[in-house]
Amino acid sequence: MALQEIRLVLLSMVAILLLFVSLNPPLDDVVPLQQRILPGFHGHQYDGRDVFSLISGQFWLFWRNTGETPLSFIQLVTDSSPVLGRVNVHRDARIRQRRQKINLINQILLALMWLRKYLHFDNLALWFDIDPASVVRIIYKVVPELWRYFQNQMQWPIDLEWTNMMGNWPEFPSAVGSIDSTPHEIYRPLTEPQILFYSGHRHYHCFNTLLIIDNQGHLRYVHAGFMGSMHDATSYRRMPQIGPGLPLSLPHGAHFLANRAYPDGVSLLTAVRAQQMPKDMKTYKCIGSIWRLMDG
């Protein structure tokens, strides 16, 4: 190729590049979305809203959305305020008091509603009339303190207390409580992989919450997270051991009621399995099933 032809090709390429650089991008890529939807919109002045005063009179709905009654919520605020009033979003000591759009009562209410219903930040921002960034800051500040508060409310009874609970359920005199775990569906992130939390059986990302409740209705143990499997038996094997003299001590003869997914052992009382049933009982159940089928 002649030198002049090479120069011509290079000049053509440079001209094309300059053309692309000089072209203005489409107007839609320059104007923010909010300006395209709402011409003349330059931001909103958030004033904050006292949501607690608006909904505290609806006792049942208040409990459905927070897990607390108005009275227990006020007690929670009273107990948590001394700590939350002294720290910032990073859990560091607050150097100066900045005026907040919503008071501490509504900040704790916001965090509880997020934990209970997992509302989107935009929904909470609309409810409390604050910007979504403030919602994030409040959650990061309040939730760790709520964890410490409720963790201190939960205690594992001593053996004597467990013994005194035996007999509260006449049908199961040795049962002092029950144990179960529940999977919770969580949003699948678009950028951050969470392979460990994916349940192939349920086809969504989830984590487990394992609970032990005594026969008086008190929560005695909670473990939330991913324990290697969604199966109840595997979750049970990976938690602290239960039994006489073990980390979660339980007196001899005391049991927790559990479903058939749990291993039947020293500390658990599970439903009778088919292979454990007497032969005459199996025959009776089989005849009953045939009779219901014919009757239908």
C-alpha cells in the first residue's frame, strides 16, 4: 500500500473518532430521571413525621407491625435511649448533637418496622417523611443496640427451673418446651453472590432461625444465620449441645418437643415414625384409610 493511501486511511479513522467525540449524548442521558418525570423538581424538604403518635392507638396493628405493644415499646425506648443518645451511626461517641428530623422514639419504631416487615427504604422514607439515606443511617445505628437489648432479655434456665416446668403439659409431662427452625426468604443480590445461602430445594436464597421456647411461652434460645443446611437435623447438630451437663444444660428426663425432621434422642421427643408403630396399629390405620376412601 502506498504511503499516501496509508495516510488517507489514518486520517479517515481520526475523523471518525473526532466525530464520535463531538456528538452530544441523548438528552435523556443528561437530564436526571426525576427531572424528566417531574420538570422543575429540585429536591424535597423533609420535615419528619411523628408516626408513633399516629399509630400507637391501633394496638393490634401496632403489634402486627412491630412485635411490641405500645407499652412494651415505650419500655424498650426508655431502656435503649441512654445508649442510642450517646452514639452516632458508626457506634462511636457522639461529639455534637445534630438536630434529627425524627426523634428517638420514631427512630426505634422505624427500625422495628423494618425488622418485622422488611419494608423497602423508600416505603419507610415516605412513612416518616425523611430521605432514604437517613433511613439507612437510622437502621445501622439502632439495630445493633436492639440486638444487645433483646439478647440480654433471654436466659437459659438452670436445671431446677426446667424441672419445675415438667408437667405443665399433661399430654407430655416430660416436655419442658419445643424446638423448631424456620427458613426465611431473602432478596437475591444482583452483584454480591450468596451461594452459601441458596436453597436448591426451595429455589431461593434464605437463612434459618432456630428457636427454643419453654412451655410457659418464653423464648430461651435463638440462632439466626446459615448453619450449613436447611434441614432441621443438620441445624440441630451444629448448635450447642443440649442435655445433662452440656453447654445448654437440661435435667435428666426433660425433653423438648420436635417434629420428625429432628433426631430422636436424649433431649428431644419426636413424633412416632411408621417403622416404630406396632403392627396392629399399622393395620388399623391402613383399614381406616381404605374405609375413608370407600366412604368418599
